[in-house]
Amino acid sequence: MLKSSNKVETNVYEVEISIDAEAFETAVQKAYLKQRKNITVKGFRKGKAPRAFIEKMYGEGIFYEDALEIIYPDAVSDAVKEADLSIVDAPFDLDVTEIGKNGVEMKFKVTVKPDVKLGKYKGLKAVKPSVKVTADEVKAELARMQEQNSRMISVDDRPVQNGDTVVIDFEGFVDGVAFDGGKAENHELVIGSGSFIPGFEDQIIGHKTGEEFDINVTFPEDYQKDLASKDAVFKIKLHEIKFKELPALDDEFVKDVSEFDTLDELKKHIKSDLEEKKKADSDSAFTNDLLEQVANGIEAEIPPVMIEKEAEEMAEEFAYRLQMQGLDLNTYLKYTGMDKDKLLENYKTPAENQVKLKLALEAVVKAENIEATESDLDAEYEKLAKAYNMEVDAVKKAVPPENLAGDIKSQKAIGLIKENAVAEEKAAKKSVKAKDEKPAKKPAAKKDSAKKDNAEKPAKKPAAKKTVKKTEE
């Protein structure tokens, strides 16, 4: 039962609660039943000694600590709810002032969400990029499809040209001595890709299949120390020349790679797809801009623990994504030269932004009296059931309605912000064509290079127990 709740410092409350004798006696009995199998009392088989005999031998309070652990979570949760506190971390500074047959008296401190002064959230302005699809963009997508369906053709009736793929053996020498990592066999190299050091690929152009020849290069000044600025000779043997053959861009090609019959139909489909994608990207950019403005407009003294917990959740999500790719976090940290503290530090700024956004949306929900109705919840359950191919009832058992309600309210707040915002359309900047990603270079020719906030759940067991006074029988 809640006795008192008082603010003792910014975002910190001290809560005092009492547990009556009957409730504590029930917890003590549960503790006895749980622990008796480990207790031996002379004259009784192990685990069969009555509670009274155990208490007489070891003391009346033998089960008090375990009983407190049993009753503590619900007692704290009920008190926090009764005090109408929104806590963001486990209770701390626990002080048990009385414990015994008469019950328990204790007090503890909790960190709560800060008071938030909401800034402007209506009438905001943000750019909404143009969703116009150009003929060049459609052409680029067609070219990508051609590239995906190209094939490599071997040739032996002409020398190497720029853009060809060659299969070579090579071995590098400096001052007549072979160096480590400077040798490879049957290595595929795209001429003009810039995968190797300057001058290497250019000197293969003009040679024919079966030729053996030397290439003279100078390593760059910023190369690995033992080779930087040194002249080198690479002995080359050219095994094969291949070039990429693109399919003709005609109706037959369209039939082979799509569900359409003509090139015009495919172009219309590509244009429609690109428009949909641009609409989604444009809306996302518009929304993110607005939410950033709302988040930055609040005034609040945010408890550091909120940011720390958010950063930890982000790190956990990152670790999970690595795991899905067959990696683990420790291996990633090892190869990047980071440790867990550095990783969390990197997440500090985005975590702070996310916390501010959550607080801002909660403030909008409160200001606008936004609610999650039964129909809202039913619709969300239906959506989840469909997404995970589950029965609705199974989803309801797995996801409590209060968890969904918070998300629904936040989405409604976002919708309200967008409805009351002004979209300033501005044509998206022409994207710079990205260079093809370069394949990893061989050692001989490469440069050396180095959730949801569930904090409101109390801890399962007290962080500390300080017994000040034990009541008499």
C-alpha cells in the first residue's frame, strides 16, 4: 500500500510503501515452500521439516529476504501506479525500515519521465521533394536490367580493350626481389575499374591471350610503408579475355525478364514503380523533417538514464542485425577497434534524439487528448495477424493492448502534425551517378588500411536491503 510519494529532486521521487501482515505472511509461506527442499533439520528427512522447526532452529527471519523478493515487484508496481508515476528505470536507494510478523515498511527512490514543455507542432513547414520521374531514370533502370541479364563472352581474336575482364597470373618484384602478397594466379580483373594501383591496368590493354609480359609501376606515396613510392615490376601471364555482352533492349528481352510483352509496357511499369518509391521517400523525408522540428522544440530536463537505456537498445538492435548476417558483436568490435563503451558513445546522439521525439509525441498526445479506440486496437491486431500469418486471438495473447495503444496514439500524433503542416515542394537535386563499387584489391596492388520503453517495470528483486528494525513477535 502506498503511504507517500514526494518529489526529492528533479525527476526523482521518494516512495514509501507498507505491506500488511497478511500479504507478507503469504510471501513468507511461499518462500518456505520454495526453500525447504534445501534445508536439513535433525529428525526430519531433507525437505520435509515443518516451517516452525526451521524458524526455531535458524531464526524467525530466515525466510524474510526471499519473501521480500517474492512480494517486492508487485508491491512496487502497485505503489508506482497508485502514485501515478511514469518511471524510467529500476527503483534505487531501497531502505527497509521494518520487517516482521506485522508486515514490511520500506521506501525507495525512482527516476520519472521529465515534465515537457511542448513547442510548436502545428503550422510547421518542411520540404516535400518532387516525385516526378524522368525519362533518364527509366532508361537507367532498363540499363540495370540489361546489366543483370548480361553474359560474359571469351574472345581470342583481339587484344585487351578498356572495359574487358581479364584472367591473369601476376607476381610483383621490387629491386628484383618478390614481395609478400604480390602474387596471384587466375585473378579476374576488370580493366578500367581502378582496382589496382595507377598504371597497372592500362599496361594490360593491347596484349593478347597467352602473352607473358612485364608491367612497370610506382607505388603511391601513401601506400603501405614497405612499398610506398617504390618502383616495382609485375610479371604477367594473360590467360583469358572476356567482355560483357548486353541483351538487345527489345520486346523479346521484355518477355524474358518480366511479365510484360512489349518494351512500352515495361517502361510504363518502371515509371509507375519509381513514382511509388519516390512518393514513399518524399513522404518519409517530409515526415522526418517535421518530427525533428517538433522534437527539437520541446523543453525538458531529460534524465541521463533515459538516453543510456535508449543507446543500449540501439546497440542490441545492431547486434541482432549483425547476427542475422552471420556475425557477432564481439567480432565486429574487434575488427573495428572499438569496445562496447565506444559503441554506446556513438549511439548517444541518436539515442538522445529518439528520446526527445518520444517525449514530444507523448506531449502532443496529451495536449490533443488523443485516444486509442477499440476499433483502432482491433485494426492493429488484424494488421499484425496478417503480417505474421497468425490468428488474431494468438496475437492478442502475445501483445497486450496497452503496448499497442501507445504506438497507435503516437501514429495519430504524427498524422496530426502532418495534417497541420505546410509542404514546400522542391525538386529533388539531381543525384550524382555513383561510381561502381570497386572490388577488394589484392595485397600486391592495394593500399594498406587499418524499443519500447519497458523501464516502468520494477526490478524483480530489491537492489539493496537494509533492515533497520525487526518487529517483536
